[in-house]
Amino acid sequence: MATGSRTQAQRTAATRAKLLDAAIESLDELGYSGTSTHGIAKRAGVSRGAQLHHFPTKESLVVAAVGHLVDKRLVEILDAEPDPELGFETLIDAFSGPLFYAALELWVAARTDPALHAAMIPLERKVSDALRVGLMEIMGDRLAPDVIDLSIELARGLAVSALMRTPESDREFRERLLPVWKALVMK
């Protein structure tokens, strides 16, 4: 469809998508403190006015961006129909890449930023729910609900601590601990 023949809803969706993608890129590359709404608008190729129209604050923009990416990532994971035997590996992989690093930037910044903290609460609920649903879809009835919640927290902790390891040492660490984790929680 030619640009001139797009509906207003399509133009709005395209602008929002550009802003959300640019926000994730900025968080991943520059961190929360280095991310600005002006920089996001420039990166997205949209006017500052358009950015303000869709997302009036930095908090609303970055939180919406991470929430958008959570939805997209969950669909990708479930559409790939992961092997239940590799459910824990799939969960661990969910805590990697630009989405994880962008979310981590927000978690750290939210500790001392009350407005961001308040904006993050619904996002964190959404992330936790998406992870829980995704792992239940993958694992079926192999895991009790409390084990799913514990596994999500363990995977998040592994991802954070991996920041202090080399890729090789992280792989060795996971290969050593994953069988122990599975043995402890599998029915």
C-alpha cells in the first residue's frame, strides 16, 4: 500500500512502532540515563511533537516499548513450539538480548526514580504473567505453579549474574547448574 493511501490508524501504528523500536535500541545501547525522548524521536525519524503526542513522558515511552517487546517475544517463543524437554533453556533464553537489557535498565533506574517505579509496576505484572503463561504452555503439567514462579526468578537471577561472566564461563555455569535445577523441580 502506498504511503499516501494509508489510513490514520495505520500511520499512527507505524509512528508508535518506530518510537517503540527506537526506545528499545536506545535503552540497549545507551542505558536509561543516556536515553532521552529527543534522542528517541530523532532515532525513530519522527518529530518531537509526534513523539509527545503518543508518549508524553520518557517513562511512558520506555515502559510501553518494553511492554510491546514482551508481547512480541512471547508470540515468537510460542510460535516456535519449543520442545518441553528444553523448557528451562527456553526460559533462560528469554532473559537475554535487547529486551532483557532494556528491562534491566528500567529495573535499576526504577529503584531511585519514583515515577518510573510506579510506571513499571503494571509492566512487571505483564512480564511475569507472560513468562508464566509461556512456561506453562511449554511445560504443560510438568511443573507446579510455584515451581514455575521459582524458575522464572532463578532464570532472571542467572541472567543478571551472567553480566559478570564471559560467554564461555556462563555457558559452563549453566551446563553445570541446569541439570541440578531440573532434577529438583521436575515432577
